[in-house]
Amino acid sequence: MYSYYNENTILYLDGAYLKASEANIDLYGQSLHYGYAVFEGIRAYKLADGTMKMFKAKEHFDRLKRSCELIHIPYNFDNEELIKATYKIIEDNGLTEAYIRPLVFCPPNMTLKGAHESRILICAWDWGAYLGDKQLRLMTSSYQRPNPKAFKIESKSAGLYVNSILASQEAKEKGFDEALLLDINGFVAEGPGANLFFEKEGTIYTPPPGNILPGITRATVIEICQELGIPLVEKLFTTDELKQADGAFFCGTAAEIVAIGSLDDQPFAKPFADTLGKVIQAAYKAKVFEKEFKREAQLA
């Protein structure tokens, strides 16, 4: 089992810097009992000059605030102060490539009423690519993404991830690396913790907002496509259409950009090394490390 902290690990809790082994929460909290909490995943990278830099920290903390607003959790925190606090725990823990987890959670309340106050935790640890660096074998999950009329899909809410756990576990029990979930209408939505893109005849396609969590890494991929002049279309599509793709990939803060080799044991038409996904993967790495990217070098 992965160890996320030890006796020396420092975290941030409600304005204080504490040892993780000494921090505690109330067991009657609304978040613990009902999953009523929101969180973010942020990566920090060590740049060429030796400094640590969070990738799109402002966007992540802005989304944390927006997620709280969508599900009526009070957000009385200053994001600039939270960003400073995050850099402090990265430094205090001596991390060189950090995964950061801010979590806004609620105090004791056994009713189903919205919270009147909230607390905040920020912790960080060393973590490699969440889905590894191999090409993934996906299976179409029997689980669907929740109906957007039943939940605020665009909120990164803790309780929503039970759906992700069920889908991911099902895939692994059947010998696959990860799941692909459909929406309530049978169109491709996303992975348990990542957005999906596919390539067909020089164009990149991805599901539109509405039934997905529109990730910050997803927005970065769209940004990269615009910068490199790669055509990109947001549209609804089925697994039958996806299986005819030249290539596909998942993206997310934890996963970064990871190649998909097959869906339901049907491989894609091109080796990932020959796809636009490979170019986008390299461009993303250059962007997070603040390096110059030359597409021509990828095609040499």
C-alpha cells in the first residue's frame, strides 16, 4: 500500500502547519458521512533553474472555490494565501515533483442541509504518473456517469468519485487497465478520473461539456491544439465511432497525458508514436516544465 505521509510530513489545516501524524478531524463530520466535500489535484514540477512551480495553480484554486459554490459549501478562504501555503508545505516536505491535494470539508452535521461553515486541508506527496506510462487497455464500463440533472457534474465533489471507484475496480477485476464511462444517453463521456480525446484523419475530437468534468488538463490540451494548429472538435460520439479512431489518449492532472492502446480489446489504427496524441503529450511536458516546444523535432 502506498504511504502518503510519515512521521515528519507537514500539512496545512485551517491556517496552521501541522504534522500529518498529529492532525485529526471530527468523526461526525458531514463530509465523512455524506461525501459532502470538494477537492483538487495539482502537480508541481521542478524547473530547469531548480525552482518548484505548480502548474496552473490559480486555475485549480479558482475551480475549488467554484466547486464549493455549486454545491453550497461556504468558501471563506483567500486563494492567494492558499497558494502561498501550498508552496510552503512543498518546501517544508522537501518535495521535488509533488502531487498536491486541497480538500474543503464540512464540520459535524447529521442533517441533509447545506453547510454553514467549512474547513480546509492541503497535503502533498511524491507521486508518479497515476496511470503509469504504458498504453492502456480500456473497457467500456457497465457504469454510467451520473445524470447531470441529479448532480452538479462540473463540481469536483468527493461523493461523485464513488462512481469512479466502481468503474475503475470493475475494469481491473476484468483484466483491463482502466474504464471508459458513457453518459446517460450512451455517448462516450470520460474515464473515472480523466478526460478523453481521440484522433481521426488529422483532427482531434473530445466530448463537450455537459456530462463530463471539464478538466484543467483538458483545457490545456485544447490550448495546445490551438497553439499547434491542430484541428479540434467537441462533439458527442459513440464507442463504435471511437473504435474507428487512429489513436486516443486520456488526460488529467494525475494521469497527465497517457496513451490508450485499445478499447474492449480492439486496438486503434495507428501506433501511438505516430499519432497527434504523441505530439500533444510532448507539448504538454514542455509546457509544465516551461520549456520551448518544437513540433518539428517530434516529427524528425
